[in-house]
Amino acid sequence: MQAVENVVILGSTGTIGRLSVEVIGSLRDRLKIIGLAANQNIELLRSQIAELSPRQAVVLNEERCIQLSGSADTEIACGSEPLVNLASNPEVDILVVAMTGTAALDAVLAALRAGKRVALATKEILVSFGKFIQQALQEGNGELLPIDSEHNALHQCLDGRDPSTIRRLILTASGGPFREKDYTGAAPEEVLAHPTWEMGERITVDSATLMNKGFEVIEAHFLFGVEPERIEVLVHPQSIVHSLVEFTDGSVLAQLSVPDMRLPIEYALLYPERGPRIVSQLDLAEVVSLEFEKPDLGRFPCLGFAYEVLKKGGTAPAVLQAADEEAVEQFLKDKIRFEDIPELIRKAMKSHRHIKEPSISQIREAERLAKQFVEKEIDANRF
């Protein structure tokens, strides 16, 4: 009988965090949640604590944290420093990272340096700090398992294969709500109506602009060590084929499943084992067609931006993701139009003073300045 592994979930109140709680609940003979962390959804975190009785719960937002009281079973901690302590705790085996933004960066680095498995769903950490994540992996001999359905699919296709035999990585994209529809003047509720996936607001908007897929190109580079020129994107509206790998002999392997994030979560938690089926069975006979098409970079320039910054390196990817974060936030507040998002990002990239070999603090400063630039452009109506 295998020992039960201890899991900490950073971002337990978000979409992926809630699904992780559900998946772990179905695998109680294998996994136990001993730590939770959230930013400000105190009500949901309180109910999760009552249900799971973790040893510790951390709230990043210190003002909201005071609304949460501990118990005999659960210690409450406030701020970002306790995240690092929780992630590097010797009793923790797996760290699930589903917290948006880069607030969990230090916790991820600490966990990897301590040799733990990190199941990563947060895009911003790899996009902005990919080189530092790679270094931490080497230093601590930890594991990095992607939860993103596309990278999880690539991991399944590449598992144990010689990297020199890879010709191309092919990420699939649903195309979002505007694949065949004009997005001029689209309201937030139209943009958030994703045709396939249920996700958080920012990632849903990023899916509509294809920025999300651009971030995934950057992530794939750092996860699998493949050059940008050999990472491609195909629009696949059915979201059945999650990614493909072409090998040097012309063979192509693909991972197919119904679009359900519980599957990549379970895979990342249990790898290299396969768990019980917790998602609906894929019946290919009921799939009318599987369509693929090249993305239109004219209509969706954000995907092209990602290739630009990946080739440039340094602080450029951080500027891209920070400018996007601010622009998306302002769109959701009805401060700008949907079609203004790429233009604001383009201007932020152009104004940026690039640093080729930045420190972590320099990357954080580049992110801050990019957000500030977008905010000022909006305030001055210069877009």
C-alpha cells in the first residue's frame, strides 16, 4: 500500500483550485490536503477549511486575512512570506499552484529547490520568470508538472522520449468566441462567453485575444526546451485534441480527451501512474468532425507578440504579460474597448527599456512599469 502524499494548494478558491480540491477528494487513499492559500475569497476559503481541516491556511490579502479565525486543527497566516514556509515545509510532497499572477513565485522556487513536485497552472510565473524556474529545478532536482491542458498533453506525448527526436510541438486553441465573429465593440459578457472551457475572467479574455495561447507558447519553450521556431499553434474549435508532437521521422502523436480540467489535474498529481477515470469517456464516433486551421495573426496579433518577446528574452516576456494583465483588468472595468487591448500591449512593449539578463527584482520592476504605462495611456486616452 502506497503512503498518502501531502498536498498544498495555492489559489484554492479559484477555478483550478476548486477542481483540485474535488480531484483530491476522489483520491483520498492517495492524497491529503494539508495546506490552502487564497488571496481574498474569505467566504469560500472558510468553507474549505471547515471541510478539509488543513494544518495551515494562508491569505495573501492581509486586510481580508483578519476576517478569518483559526481553529484547533488549522493555523491561519497572513501575507506572502508564509506561502514560502508552507511550500518548503518538509512534510509537503506536492504543491499545486493555481494562484493568478506572480505572487507565488518565491513559493514555487522554494518548493523546487526543496525537491518537491510542483503542479503548475499559473502561466505568469513561467512567462516572466522561466529561466529562474529552470535554475531552481536543476538546483533541487524537483519536478514541474503542467496542469494546463495543452502542456499536460505535450507531457503525455513526450514522456520518456529522446528530446532530439522532436521536430515540432503543436498547441491547439479553441479560437475563443470570436473565431468566426466580429469582435468590434464586444462587451465583457460577450468576451467571457467561452465556447468550450470554464475559466477565470482574465484567462477567458486572454483566450478571446489568443494571448493565452501566446503565453502557452512561451511556457512550452521553458517546460520542454524547444525553440520558438518549432512551437506552432493550430485553431481546433472542438477542443478534443489538446496538443500534438511531430517527431523527426514524420510520426505525430496527439493527446485526445473531453475538455475537462480534472484530467490534467489528476495526471499532474499522480504521475507517472494513471488514476481512475474521473471525466466523461471520449466517444469518437459521436464527434462529428475534428477541424484545424492556422490562427489569423492579423485579427489576433497578441499571439504574434508572444513569439516576438520569447525570441527577445530578458524582461520582454514580463512586460508582455504585465501589460496584458493591466489592459484586461481595465477592459473588464469598461474603461477600454476589447480591440484596444492589443494596441495598448504593443505600445507598452515598444516603450520598454529591455534588459537582456535581468535579476528577479528587475523583472518585477519591468512588470510594474508596464502596468503603470498602460494605466497612464488609458488615463490620457492615448490609444
